[in-house]
Amino acid sequence: MTQTRIRNLIFVLILVAYAAYAAVYIFESSFVVDGTRYYVLFDDAMISMVYARNVAHGLGPVWNPGERVEGFTNPLWVAFMALFHFLPISAPLISLPIQIAGGLFFIGSLYFTKKIAEELSPGALVPLLAVFVTAFYGQLSTWSLLGMEVSVLLLITTAAVWLAIRQMKTGKFSPWLYILLGVGTLVRLDMAVPYLAILSFLFVADPANRKRHLLWGVSLFVAFLGGQTLLRWLYYGEWLPNTYYLKVTGAPLLLVLKRGVFVFVKFVWNFNPALFALPFLVILARREKATLLMAWVFAAFCAYSVYVGGDAWESKGGANRFISTGIPLFFVLFAYSLELIRQALVGSQQSALSTQQSAVSNGTEHRGQPSALAHRLSALGVIIFALIGLVNFNALLDTSSLKYWLLLERHPFVPGSERYVNIANLVDQVSTPDAKVAVVTAGIIAYYSERDTIDMLGKSDKVIAREPMHLIPGLPLIDLRPGHMKWNYAYSIGELKPDVIAQMYSESPREERDKWVVGYTPIVVGTITFYVRDDSPYVLWDEVEKLKSESNQ
């Protein structure tokens, strides 16, 4: 069997191993509520699912029927989700095919990760190591298998970088690179970041096609972003998504940047600063166009994460959604840097052996044997080092995080999802379909209760999104979470008058919460507390009394 066939076989085995891992991960992320097994996406992804269901039902991309608010930044992903709502799939199972699709998109990105690595190092070691480490960096599975659009963005990013490297190597220009990146901006708007990063790099690094890059790159960028901006204005009456106002406005830019720097440094520290810096030190010393491109694109993702203040879940550890999209590029650079170090060490050892052997006059020593042995041992050393690095990368906060990576425990997001399904079922039990429900975690409860929903944190509410953030004195930077720092109970409860308050935001002051639940009856079921409005005609009071009596037993 040739080396190429062996390498391809190992690659297929890695994909099969990851597919098995993903299957277990998806099953372990499911849970049983009231005798029914639910497959549920991450709560933010379920917000997109609400929009997708409304699209499939002919209501348009809206949160509540008749209210035009763009509480998403992933229109093509919402459209993709909507396709599954045309199929006869029950609500508890509707997320499963999307989870499977996420796994397949991620596996597709592993193919292009391999292709990129092969452009740098035609041997087996670098491509296979890069693929293996990428496949089993658990944070990528979290975002991909729990329904976020990160999975397809990984595929688009790796494919685009490979196309860009091929263009630099062959000198043949193709507009398909920019078409692909343009489609990426439809999947998620901030894919404009790698689009501009790749365009700017090729403009400098590919002088033979500079005019084509400028013409096609800029024209398609304007067409894709301008087109969706125009459609947004025509449909929603806004130039920017509602989530932009929610996450980027209402706080001093310096504070947002400070938070972004803080969570990035925290990520690097937990990732291991030495391992994080290693690829860049080696790559910068070589200054190859392909590696510089990957470092530039990855740096662009990191810079964007800093600019927007990071994500909302850094307290869980690991790469956030923005950085994760570029992580395969980092792992290719990581594997390649280890190979370059290995070659340098073997070369230096071989040079010393050659000098020693030249001094031997009897001709009995064999030059090939020490070199072959050195290559085998050094390759083994690189594999062991990379595997140790992989374990380190998956210790997101500390070694206790490894139990989630090894699937010994469910991911921390999953118990919350189970709780929200229980809340949705309780809301369904105590109210009619005409009831309005106020929520904090807006996706799962809104999707499974199937009622008009008041998003108290403003992702799908224009009023809340445009208010200033609540900057609580002494709040740690890690808890200053973009998109989760705006609320106004006077508006959401006092003015909109929800029939059911499914949740109150735990990070808002207790006295403020207590003030606005006056006139509501609290219902306690286990660890869940929610409220129904005393004068609501849409509350099923017989069911309320039943729940109250059951909780008192």
C-alpha cells in the first residue's frame, strides 16, 4: 500500500472516529421531559429556530407575527433551518437533523483543513495532525453540534483559505473565492471580517492579479453586504440588525474593548500562552505567503472578538464563536510549526552524525540508519507533543473541563436547555395560546411554548436594544456580557403586560425584580419559579391551582 493510500485511510478513520464521537455527543445532549426525549439546540440557536418556523408557516422572518424585528444576524442559516420545518418532524425531534447537519458541515471543514495542511507540507504528519487536533477540540463540537452556524462558517472559512492559497501558488485568479466569502456574509454578517482580511492580503501578496482582486473583491463585497442591507431596510426599516444595537451600543467603547482584551487574554492563558505563541514565532521566521495568510485571517477573527467585547459565554472557557471560526487555521499552523522544529532538530542531528562519520576511515558505519531512526523517533515525539497539547487545549478552565470533552458528563449548556423545556411545558399548561410570555432566555421557551414572547433582554425588541447597558459598579469584566446587559421592566412588564413571566433576569437587582411582579401570582414547581398575571384572561386558573396544590404536597 502506498504512503498516499495509507494517509487517506488514516484520514478516513479520523473522520469515522469523529462521527462516532459526534453521535454520542448529540445523544448525550438530549434529555427526557415528561416521558418524551428532546433534542434541543443551544438557546441562541433556538431563537433562530423561532424565526425559521415562522418563515415556514408563511409569517415571514419575524419573532412574533406582525412584529418586524431582526433579532438574528444569520439569515441564510435561518433559511436552512426553515427547510426542516416543512418536513413532518415533531417539535422534540426537529433539532436533531440540524445537529446532524452541523456535524456534516464540520466534517467538511476537516477535509479543507487537510487540503490546507497539504499545501504546506505534502507528507502525512502535518495534515493528519492538524485534522485530528481540529476534530477533537471540543469547543468546535459544542458550537457545531448544538446548532450554531459556526459549523458552516468553519466549512466556508477553510475552503476560502485553501482557494486563496491555491490562487497564490498557481497564479490563476478565480472570482469563486469572493463568491464563497460573500455567501459567508449571508450565513453570518460578521463573516465580512475574513472577507476583508483575505482580500487585503491577496491585494498585497498577489500583485499579478491585484486589479482582479480589487475589482471582484470589492464589487462582490458591496453587492452581498449592500444587497442584504437594502433588503433589511425594506423589510425591517433598519439599516443594521437589531442585535447590533443590542451588543455594540449603549456602553463606552473603551469599556467594551477592555472587556474584549480581558476575555481574549483569559482565553490565551487557559489555552496555554507558550503553545499559542509557538506557531506564530516559527511562521514569522519563515515568512511563507500561505502561513502568513492563515495567521492574518486568524488574527482578524481575534481582533474582531476584542472589538465587540468578546462573546457572552467566556465564563465557560474555550474559544468563543468568533475565534472558533478561525481555530482550524491555528491548528494547521500549530502542526506545521512542530514539523518545522522537528526538521530542524533532525537536520542538526544528521549534520553532527555526518561530521562524526566522515572521521571514520574503516567504512563500516551506515549513514542511512541513524537518519531513518531519527525521523521516526522525532515524528513520534511530535505526535505525543501534539496530543498533550490537545488535552491542554480542552482543559478549557481547568482539568475538570476534560470530563465534558471526554463525554463523561453533559456539557454545561445542556442542563439549562432541559430546564427551559420544562418551563415551556409549564407555560403551555397554565395559559392559552393567546397569552404573552416574558422571557430572559428567549429561544427554547419561545419555541416550545409557541406563544407571543416578550424578549426582556432585547435581542428581538427594538426598544430594549437601543437602551444603555446596565453597568453595575464592581461587576467583574467576565460578567459584562454583550447582549445580556440591557433590560427595562417598566417597559417589558409595566407597559407590555405579559400574561406569564416565565423568568426574571437573575443579574438584575432583586428589589427591582420584586417591584415588578406585584400583581402577579408566583408558581413554584421544584426549582422553577414563574408568575402569572392576576387579571389575565389567558391564564388557566384551574391549572394554576392544581400546580400550587401539587407543590404544597
